[in-house]
Amino acid sequence: MARDGGSISLAGGARLTGSSVAVPGDFSSAAFFIVAGCLAATRGLIIRGVGVNETRTGLLDMLALMGAEIRVEPHDQPAGTDRGHPRARERAAGHTRAEHLVPLSIDEFPVFFIAAPLHVARHS
């Protein structure tokens, strides 16, 4: 590496090789299927290999507070990744008041806003 004022240059010549990388599935995308499982999967629905970092999965807790059966089955994962298999199943209604979960599920609110009234209407 060489620096010249505001420029940096690197010597090339290294050989690049491909490798296999396991990338967890996006939780926000999986959220729609998780909600569908909570609303209609009497035998359960599992979504494999989803990123389940605890700072992103508040939706799971909110759905559980509403009465859905939610579990995250562990996944054999490389060190440093949070990946699992969310499993959702319809159950009896509950209710939710979970302001502390808002920052952990903000991206999933559109699908949560679909789930909440449908779930309440079905179990009222």
C-alpha cells in the first residue's frame, strides 16, 4: 500500500478464489410467512435459515403475546451468526401491549398491522 496525499494505491496480483458463504435469510422478508403461519397454520409452519438476531425479532414476541405459538429452532451455524428456524402456529387469542418491542420490530410493522386485526376478529 502506498499513500500520496489523499490517494492510496494497492499492489495487485493476488489471485481471487470463490468460496461458499452461508447468508441467513432476511427476517423482514420471512415475517410475512411467520404471520401467515400464526393466522392459519394449525399444524405449524417453519421457515429455515432465517437471521434471528435478538435486536430484530420483536415481531416474534408480539405475536406470542397475541397468542400465537412461536419457537425458534436452533440452526447449526458458523461462529458469529444468529440464524435459526422460526416456527409459527395458530393458537388461542391473547393480547399485546408491548411498547418495549417497537424498536425491535419496526421494519415488520406493516405485516403486524395486518395480523393484529385479523387475529382479534377471528378470536373475538
